[in-house]
Amino acid sequence: MEASTDEMIVDIENLVTEDDAPVDNLPSEKQQRLLTEPLYSCWHPQFSFLAAANVGLFYAVRQPPLVPDVFLSLHVEIAEDWWRKQNRSYFFWEFGKPPEVVIEIVSNTVGNERGSKLAIYAQMRVPFYAIYDPLQQLGGSVLEVFELSGLHYQSRQSAWFEEVGLGLTLWQGRFEGKEDTWLRWCDRDRQVIATGAERAEQERQRAEQERQRAEQERQRAERAEQEVAQERRRTEALAERLRQLGIDPDAI
């Protein structure tokens, strides 16, 4: 028998939804932000979404949650009163659905990303599950992507999620002063979704290019004006010379 709404509320009050334990490492913390901030800064779908890091997924009242490094859920909105305990985590019965994508970042071998987590995310009915293993500690690829098929996950080659309108790609570059290979969201053409800082820099470069083009146009116009003035002065000098020789330049 399913629990009533009142029973759920009582159970939620007894749940540990956050423990404030500082368990993340520096690379994972930066990687998590690189997977959440760009979606809010530069991804503009025609629907609401929630991208979060280190937030618990509660899929059943009497089951412990999983806390993925990053998840993305489409067509959902955070409650207005988000400080209430029942709104501070991702309760499936509140949002009405699982996230579309869950991402785990491997920093050691105890997370069991390819074992129990794989099974539980499938039980949660999460459509896509990605494992980013930059040091290949699990013995597989740096990026593994799984798609739910029936009750189980199937490995897939493509990291493009048609139903989501996003993909994942490995990107070599610099983020917040650190050069590394990063996992990033991308569009269909594998162009990464820019961060707010990258978009600002792109806009600054475009503005600078426009300023340079405008300056070049101004200089060209100024040179053309100078050439016209020089030609006028040469014409006037020639006319004066002809007059000195007794020739009417207007009669020529």
C-alpha cells in the first residue's frame, strides 16, 4: 500500500536531506560547476529545467537517496518556498519525475558507479546515466554513457541526448585558471555550451572587433577625404598655372 500524503510529510521531517559534510575534492567541485553554471548562463531552451550538484535524489519514502555529482531535470521548477524541508531536495513525488540525466564524477574506487549506483539509477528510471572517470580508475573509458532500456541500462557510443537537446563532450581548455580535460555540455555540433565568463569574453571580443572595423572604416574614409582634397589642390594648382600662361582653364 502506498503511503498517504500525511505519512510522507511525517517521514520527510525525519529524513536527513543534507549533512553539510565537506567531502568534495577541488577537481570535482570545479567540474560540477562547469556542468551546471553554463546551462543557466548560456543554454536557453523553451522550457524550465533544474541543474544541480550534490543534491539528494529521493525516489521512495523509505529508501535512502543517492546524491549524484550532477543531474539535469527538464520541465520542472523549484518551489517558491524552497527553504521548506520538503522542497530542499529532489523528491520524486514532489517533482513528479526523475531527472533526465545523472552524471557521476569518479575520484576514487569506492563510489561503485558501475555497480550499485548503476542499478539504483535504473530503478529510479533515470533515462541517461554518464560516468566521467578522468583517471580511468574503473578500468573503462574516460566517459561512459548509458541509456535506460526496459529495466536496465545499455551502454551507448553516442553522448548526444536527442530527447534533452544536449550532449556531453571532453574539452581540453582552461577553466578558472586551471588547464585540464573537462567534461562539458555541448550542442548537436559538439560546440560546448559557454560559461557566463566565456560568453562575456566572446561579447568583449566581438565588441572589440566591431570597434576595430569601425576604426578601419573611419581611417579609410579619412584617407579618401584626404585624397579628394589633394586632388582638388592639384587641380587648382594646375588651373592657376594655366592662368599664369594666359590660358583659361575653363575653356579647355
